[in-house]
Amino acid sequence: MEQKLLAYLGDELQEKLGRSVVIKEKYVLGGGCISNSLKLQTSQGDFFLKWNFSCADDLFVREAECLEELKKNVGDDLLVPEVILAKEADSLPGLILLEFLPSGNTSGQDERLGRGLAQLHEQTGNQFGFYHNNYCGATTQNNTWQDDWIQFFSINRMKYLLDLIGKGRGIQDDEMNVFKRLIRKLPDLLPAHSKPSLIHGDLWSGNYIYTTQGPAIIDPASYYADREMELSIMTMFGGFSDKTWSAYREYFPLDYGWENRVQIYQLYHTLNHYFLFGGSYLRQALSIAQKYC
């Protein structure tokens, strides 16, 4: 299968670049928990390949859309890899081919990451959502456009994910009722006039890298949201330095009370982990929800 895949890529690259492409070497890369990945050294430069046969057929096409939207909207401090090719699964696995960004010195990159994220979050749309549904990990995200943030978070994120959990993972009625009570209280807990900022959507420490050209963000699950949705996952797992946070705040000061809201938004990611992996994530989510209702 890998040989067929590489032969396909050679042909596609030749057509896109208008010249012969020879794949000289391939190197297996680690770090991914869902898909296979390779660094490809070719006669026309280096590329990053990710593929998977055991995922949604359009997973990488949707990822490519996110990367392209991010790339159009980032400032000078933040990089997004260029999409060379993305395809749905057919007789070959779904895949995405990107420019390869080599690792670089970390000096000064914490601050650039913070400023770059703040600049990204300044890019706003007219509604909350995205052009197509996409995926956070392997979980479908309902990105149907909404005018109101609280409605979007309630319906497109919490209710949609809880419905997936009820059908696919399982949850007791009394546990579900805790989350339903919280959803009813959201108008009292969240700001009424949020702006739809473009976010990465799954920004934990494994989804940014420091390259020779500066900090880059990868593996997005993007949509237009209240920017605090992004801050919630950044604080959930750590991995962002004080310098990054300081640079972010200096460029784009945070709204009053944001620290009291991030755990509400973290519920989405905690419940998604329960949907994907089971285990103690449901207890964690219940503990968070009970604090607010």
C-alpha cells in the first residue's frame, strides 16, 4: 500500500509542479496519535505526508480547509504550512501533503507565538461556525452557522456532542441531566455579545511547533468562535509559557472574568475525550459542570 501511495504522490506532484519529481527518501515521524506520517525527501524539496485508512473519508480535506483559512488570516509572527494536496479515501487512504517545516531554535519564539495567536483571534467573521463540518480528533464538529455564540456553544457543541455520547459511548440519565441544567444556565454564565474570532480549535502543546522560520500551528479543527474557546484548551493541558501568555495579553488584552469561563469551554474537550477514549473523563466533566449548576 505504501508503494502505491508514494507512486500516486509522485504523479500528483509532477502534475502540480510541472516537472519530474523523484521521491528519494522517506522518514517515519512520531507524535501523531491517529494517523501515519512521513517526511518525504524529493528532487523538488521536502514534504510532510499524513494518511489514514481508518478515519472519516473527508478528514484530511476538512483539515486542509482549516489550514487554508488560517493561512489567509495569520500575521507575520505565525506560520501555517502550505497545503500541497489533500484527498478523500478511495482505493487509497485519505491523505494530506504539506510543505515540510524543519525545527528551529526556540529563542524568541514563545513571544511570537503569543502575538501570532492574538493577531489570529483579531480576525473576525459575521457568524459563528465554519464553511463545512470538520473534526476535533476523530469527532465530527457541527459547524452550522449561528448568529449567537451562546446558541452555537449550546447547540452545535454541547448538545451535539452529548447526543453523540448518548448514542455511541453511553451516559446515565442523571449524568445527562447535569449537563442539561448547565446548558440552560449558559445565558447567565457567558457573555452576550461575543465576536466570532477565527480559532485553531484544538490548540494543545502538540499542535504547535517551533521552526527555522518561526512558530507554526498544525492539525487544526478551526471555526469562528468566542476566542475564549481557544484559551480554554490552551490552559487545559498547559504547554504554553508565561512569555507566550504575556505577549498575547499585551497585544490583545483578555476580557474581565475570562478565567471563570474557561472551564465551561473545557467541558467540550473533556467530553470529547470521554467520547473518544472513555474512562474517567466523564467524572471530570461532571465535576466541572456541577460547579456551575
